[in-house]
Amino acid sequence: MDRRRFIRLATAVPVGLAGGLGPGCARDGSLAPGAGPPSPSPGNGEGVVVPKVNGGINVAPLRHLDPLDPDPAILPDLVALQLRTVYELGFDGLRTAAPFGDRNNFFAAIPYVRAARALGIDAVVVLADFAGLSLARALYDDRRRPAVLRLYERVFGAPPAPVRPGLGGLGRGGVGRVAFQILNEPAHFLGVPPEAYVRDLLTPCFVALKYDDPDIIVVAAAEVGNVDGPPRIRAMIEAGLEYVSDRVAYHIYSRAVLPLLASHVKSLVWVTESGAAGTGLHLGWVRDTFAEIFDRIPDVSRIFYYDLFDGERGVYRLLDIEPDGPKFRAVVESTALYAFLADRVRAKAAGQPLLRFDSLIPDIRAYFPTAEDAKAHDEAFEA
């Protein structure tokens, strides 16, 4: 048994996730892109859960389409639209930020994580603020850190009830697992040197989280996905990152970084961001470059595409979101990649009817933040 297969079996990661683009698609892209999403079963009838064949994806925790809208309300249809797409396209992981210093957007992340896990999809919660140093300072502070980490454990760590049996998730009861990624590109965004990040931030967080709940997956921060990133990652590894994380994380936005990244580490690698800037490049990047990443870095077990939706047209996003009366509608922008992902779901389903998202989660508000969540956040922020 080779080292890569052994690590995956020992950490309960399906070997199929490691096989390049996995079941349902040849490495040469021999499944021609088709038209439209997979066909779900009608109504609430019998069917199977959409097969999870397309790795992970980054999802912005939207409350409103305007990220600067001060209204703290979370629009249910906006949340359901994004999660419906994640489910119907067969993603097995969702990565989203829960910014401690931004109360409204911290709450906005909650239904994404809870509902995804209830569907059997792993959720990576990035402990990082969109702006400012509130969270980094709190995690550095020995007195504040325990309360902050307990907040994330309480709000995001408790497993939800599965929406039905047979979800295929790797957590208890078939639900998705939760992973906490400790900051995002710390040298780039915060000016924290690699050695200081490992010593003063990652290590104490890892010890505290694993002490409280050994099932929580702790993911180290990645650094930038260009040629500036690998030296910082190497410095983190030399400072002991492999011993104080469950997953080593890379960001890859350039093929030039592949030979510069460590091909073997002491645990699995998650590429928590990867994509190509320009809609016309998306399909080739996922079909060909993702396969190259798996081939050249054998410890990679999951790649998270960047991203489902953001405000920049024609760069990374898979789709646009537009108002549609009081609700919203998705407009597929990256049509070739969308069709490619949908075809892989169809191929794996092999003609079986697929359960609709709305039959599994008829009301997304069941996963919304509660008064107890708000109280826990405010107490941790004031601690």
C-alpha cells in the first residue's frame, strides 16, 4: 500500500477523492460539457442524494447582494440559492469565512455552515476578519483566546441533525465535518511572519481546539497562491506547522508555484483556494490544472475552487446573482465549467433520480442564527 493511500485510509478520507478529478470524469476531460444542471427527481418523491464528486468550493457568506448594506437581516432566498447550487453541483466541501470582528457577517456564515453539514457536506470555517485585526489580536491573547475559540466551537462545531439517511458525509450520523482554518494568508494580509504565525497563533489554537473536541479538523493558514507563497509555507513547515495542524493548506493561482511547494508533508494537504482569472480559463484550470496538482503534490486530497459568487464579473466566479422580484436568481457566468461539473454529477448518478435541495431543506431559516448565538458572540467579543 503506497503512502498516499495509507494516509487517506488512516484519516477516513475516501480514496476516491484523491484520484485526480475522481469518479465520473476521465483525466483528459472526455466527458463533453452538456447543457443545464443535473435533473432532480420531481417533487418530494424518492431519489438519491446528489453524489459528491466535485471537491470543494469557496462561498461568500452573503446577507445581501450589497456587502456594505448595514441591514443585519439575512435574506433566506439568497442563502438557499447559493447552497442549492453547491448541493446540485455535487461539491463535497464548502469553505466560508466567519469574521469575528464583523458581527453581521459572522451571523451570515452560520446558516451556510449548518445547512451544508446537514446535507453531508464538509464545512471549512475560516477564522479571519475581512478587515482589521480584531480576531488575530484575540487569538494571540492568552486571556481572550479561550472564549473566542469556544464561540466558534459552540456556534459552528456542534453537528446538526442529518436531513435524511444516506448522505455520505464523513461526520457522525453522515453529516459533514467541520474544520477551522486559523487565519487566511497571515503574512500577506496581517504582516505576521511565518514563524510567529506557527508559534503564537496556530499552536495555541490547535492545542485548545483539539483538547475540547478531537473531531474538529484544524487547518493551517495558506499563503498567497503566487510565487511569493511557497517560501512562506516552507518557513511555516520548518517552524513545525505539520505537528500543530490536521491539514496543511496551499493556495494555487499559478502553475509556476507547483514545483515550489512541498510535495510530501506529515498530513494531508487541502488546496483551500485555486482558480484562474478569466471566465474562459475556468474549465481548463479545473479539468487540467487540478489534475496536475493532484499528480505533482500527492498529499493533496481536496481542492476548493475559487469561487461560487463574488462581485467581480468575468474573473473567478462561477455564477452571477441577480434580484428577481422579492427573490433572487442565479445566472450561470462560467457556462463551460458549470456544464462540466453538472455532467460529472450525471455520470456518477447513472440515471438515478436525484433528490431536490428544497425537498431536503424546505426552509433554510431552520439553520439561521439564534438569540443564543448572538449572546455567545457578544460575550466573547467583550471578554
